[in-house]
Amino acid sequence: NNGIFIQYCMSYPRHALQSVLIRPVTQIRASDDNVPQNGKNKQWRIGGSSIFAHALGLAPFKDNWWSTPDQPGNKWDSDEPYVTVHGAVATYSTGPVTVADEVGHSDKDLIMRSCDENGRILKPARPATAIDATYYKVFNDSSGPSGEVWTTYSTTSSGRKPDIDCLLLWYHVLVPELKTEYNLSLTEILSLDGRGAKCASKVAYSVYSVPTVDFNLTKLQVMDLAEEHVSLSVTDMTSMDIYHLAPRLPNGWTVLGEMGKWVPVSEQRMVSVTWTTESVTVVLSGAPGERLQLSFVAPDARILHGRCTVGADGRVAMVIPGMLCL
């Protein structure tokens, strides 16, 4: 009633369960303390605990993180080499994104991959969680992944309605650490949401990834999902992979979204995506004067980029082809 919300920190499962009776509890720590330890502390592994938090309607929180490897004078006399992993996990958790840098030692570009210029977090529709096959592996079933493979999805703000169109669902696969190659089935990716499973036979998806280490690398690889699985490569925390599945619209266009953000399509940024037989219109929100860049795949498979500036009312529409700003 007073607009005050509560985060449970280091709580026992019984406390988390009781939170369903206490409305102000909206989030919960899903990790241990983030103590750098030169990268040896893997408290970012919250793919499993986030399943429990999400089932209770709570946003998981991975604790704070550094945006640069070295924070001079820190009490642990340690560094954190995997800052990109922490930044991505914090954003995909749907919980708070809390940067714990010393003043003057922040990487603004990395931090801004999580939010718009107003500081609003651009996040998925639900937390990224470990796939079911993770637990097959735990119980000695060889079919599961040897590492961390998490999935989630996102939509536009207009796509939140219960009868959402299959064409307004984008899927994301986080692979922070994987010891052997793994084929992730399309069925498992789409099973996150009951509507998604129904979309499998109705929508053609483009699969793409963006380099997470060199953010200035503009090369973007897009491939058709010709098979019933996405092939995941071996990776470690120095070369984390994030795969995105974008729906191919009936007119042949694909909206890839903002390549400069961890979550390229989010309901916080994208108000709506509509199309005709020849064009696509994307309505976006942001800070007045904020410069936005969206990427698309044309029907002839060309990758195109458009730029628009958010208006004084906090919105702008981009129309393709032509890359018109309205």
C-alpha cells in the first residue's frame, strides 16, 4: 500500500515459501555472496535456484558485481576476470542489476548493455533458468549438458496479453560454461511457455548470436533453424555464448532487436511490432533524445541496421524497409 517492497536475502526455503503470503516480497537472493577470488567464485550459477524463485513469483537476485576486473584497494586483494558473465546473468535474472564498482572504475558500455539511458533494466519476460536436461545429467543420464545452459524468452509490451501471437515471442539461450558440445532441442527451448510449444510448427526462427567479449565487433551471424535443435559450442567464462531465436514474420522480415543490449527484445523497450505484406513497424520507448539502433534480417537474408532518436514523449517508431523514423 505504501510502495515499499522487500527482498529476502540468504533466506531458508521455508522463508521463501512463506513469502507467497507477504505481498511486498518481490525478490530474493538466489546466490551466495559475490566475493571475486580471481574468478574462482562461481556464485553466478543461479540457473537452478532461479527455478524455485520464479515458481514463487519472486525475481532472483545474483548479488552485486564489478563492471571492470580490477577494483583498486578492494579488501579481498583480488580481481574478477569474468565481468561480462556477471553482467549478463544479472540482467537475465530479472532481479536488480547492482554494480559495486569504486567511483571512477566503471565500464559504462558494459553497464549500459543492461538498461536504457533512464536506467530502466531491459530484461526478459521470465528469469533465465537451467534446462530440464541439466538434471538428467545430475542423475547419471548422459543426455544432459556438461555445464550451464539456461533458457528464457521475451516479448513486446503489447505481447503481454494472454492470447499473444506466436510471432511476438523471442527466445534466448545462455551458455556461460559448457565442457562438451550439446544439441539443444527446439522443443525444450519453446517449452518455457505453453504458448511457445504451440508455436513450434507455426513459426520459422532465425538463430543468431552476438559476440559478448568484443562489443565493438559488428559481425552478426544469422542461420535458419533447419534442424530441430540448436548446436551449442564448447565455451567457458572467457567466451560465453548467448543465442537468440527471432521469429520470421509472414512478410519475410525478422526483427533481431538491439544488438548492443543483453536482451535485444524486451517489453521495457519495444512497445509493439506490427507488419503488413511489405513493411514492419516497431514502436520503441526510451529516454528522450536516446539514440537507438535496431537490426533486422530482410527477406533476401541481408542484415540491415536502422537508427532513430527517441522523441520528447519517450517514444519513436521505426519503419522498414526504408528505415524511417516517425
